[in-house]
Amino acid sequence: MNPLSWIDDELASLERQHLRRRPPTHEGPQSVRLSIDGRELINFGSNDYLALASDPRLSRAASKAAARVGWGSGASPLVTGRAALHRQLEERLAEFEGTEAAVLFSSGFAANLGAIAALAGPGDTVYCDRKNHASLWDGCRLSRADVRVYPHNDCRRLAELLAVAGRCRRRLIVTDGLFSMDGDLAPLAELAELAERHRAMLLVDEAHATGVFGRNGRGAAEHFGVEDRVHVRVGTLSKALGGSGGFVAGRTALIEWLVNRARSYVFSTAAPAAGSAAALAALDVVRDEPQRREALLARAQALRDRLRAQGWSTGASASQIIPVIVGDPRRATALSAKLLERGLFVPAIRPPTVPDGEALLRVSLTAGHTEEMIAALLNALAQYRETETAPGRV
Ligand SMILES: *Cc1c(COP(=O)(O)O)cnc(C)c1O
């Protein structure tokens, strides 16, 4: 018997539960309009919040750089992989974040794995919000520290967990700044306060907030005015900054420690340097066009209001990430399929990405969406609600 045959059974089981997923493939650029299987769709599924992924300023910067420095990096940054462009971007990220230093990783996922496991180990305790991103969870597990999970954004429970002194060596609190599925912000002022009171390190993953929140687009920490109190600031180049790669910003000693000890940095080839040129161009846009993020957040607020007026729950969303909570995964899939028929791509998010019974449609708004596109989404959702609640429906 084929030792892999169990996988067929597992896949069939996923299929029966409506949980089997397949990555849709698009032609052409990834932007607010997406071409999938020859169909033109309006894209409400991407994290390209500032609509930079297809901005010609980024691709031009990347191709110019690639023509000059080539494509591949050839080695880990610690060997021969670090190019002048990487260094320039690291310095620029530190300046952008207002920190002493920054270090690039090949992805945000790698940044979290590497940073958490380098900062905590056996004998230490890591405190993890239940709704943290998978990469933060995996970093916690990988660290082999004692992992304490607190209910989502529940500072009172976290305070209780921290008060249990134990014999732990170091403590690390780990949280998303802006939560990726619920679109709500972490209470960073309270978390910073708790970290100070208990002499814990505080790591905030700003993946969804970088470029969107804060006066300079630095993220949730800037939004709450607690930048100096967040010791480890993780960000990604792959969402609002329209490219690919992750980074950590903070004190020089922290960054040097990660360069020496974060395994996803030490044992992984540096990303193509041309990507750093694109990220530098993206940071120029974030600096020069604050109206992009301001307009985005204003439109998100308006969309949430309209959705609630239609009777949908958008949970605790306070951002450009707007969950339309439907509960049952089958209902989520059905709704997503209905929207697709009308040319609207809105992914259904099902367990295990969200807890059981909390399936949702994740509407992610970007600076590229027009009022007409948003109106089309609202119309389609209103119609679906009417057919669902219509009398005589079986
Ligand atoms: C997307 C995401 C990451 C991973 O970043 P990538 O650059 O896509 O690997 C990390 N943390 C959070 C909260 C994210 O949403």
C-alpha cells in the first residue's frame, strides 16, 4: 500500500467539510482588478492596501536595479548575500521606524520565526494572544519557551498570567498590532504598560498596519503613541509596501543579536536585492502620499457603517480589514460564490484560519478601490441578505 494514501483520505475529509482549498491563479498584475480563468474580477482579497503591488514606480525601480546588480543573492547575508541595496533598505527602514537599526528577512513569516526563537528559549515564558498570526504562534512553539495563551486582547487575563512569577528567566509578550482576520487593533498602550510593570519584552507584528496606521504610516504603535515602548517591531514589505520580504526594527543590540542568532536569517539566502529597490520606492510613496492611507481608512469606516446598516456584523473591525461574519463555513462559501458570480472576489475565511463557528468573508479594502466598486459590493451583499431572509425560503 502507498504510505501516502492517508493523504487522499484527509483531502476527501476536507472536501466533505467544505474546507479544501486551492490557490486561484491570476494572469497579469495583481491589482484591484484581477483576471482569473479569463474572468475580470474586482479584487477584495488582497493585502495590497496602498495599491502599490502593480505601481510602475516599484516595478521600474526593481527592473532598473536588477539590470545593474543581477537577480539572485547567492548566499545568506552573513556570507556573501548582503548587497548594498539591502543595507540601504535596512538603514531606510530604521529611519522610517524611528529606531536605531533594522534587519531584513526573506518574509514576514521568517522574521517572526527567527525573532521569537532568538529572543526566548527553554526556561523563558512567551505570552501569545489567541488570535495572533500563524507565524507568531509558530515562532512561540519553535522557541521551546513556555507558551501562555491569553484570550484575544484580554489585558486583564494577561496581567494575571504575568503576575504568576514562576522561575522564568525572560518574558516576551507577542501580539499582532492589527489583527489579520478581525481587523481590530491590539491595546498597545495597555500591553506596553504591562510589559514595563513585569519587565517583559514586547514584540508587535505590524504586518497589516505598516503603511496604513499612524501619522507617518509606521503602524499601530505610532497610532497609539507607544513606539518607544515596543521593543521589537516586526513588519513586512509584502502588504501595504507592495513587494515581498519581512523586517525587524529596534535597538542596535537587538538587531545584532538577530543577525547572529535568528536561524531564518542566518540559514536562508538573502532575498533578491532588486526587491529592496522596489521597497525603497514604496517607502517614498508612504512618505510623500499620506492621503493614500488617510482616504483608505475613511472609506473603510464608511463601508463598515453601510454594512452594519444592512444588518451584517463586522465584529470589532477598526481598519481596512473588514470581516463580514457569517459563522457557518458553508454559508461563507456560498456567499463568496454568489459574489464571484457578480465579478467580486471576496475570500471566505474558514477554520482553521478562524475558530470554529466564526467563518467570515474577509473584505480587504485598498487605496485602489473606487466608490463604484464599493457600491457594487454593497449591492451584491444587500441582495444576498434579501434572498436569504425572504419568506418561503426552504
Ligand atoms: C502576512 C502576515 C505575516 C507574514 O508576512 P509575509 O511577508 O507574508 O510572510 C506575518 N504576520 C502577520 C500578522 C501577517 O498577517
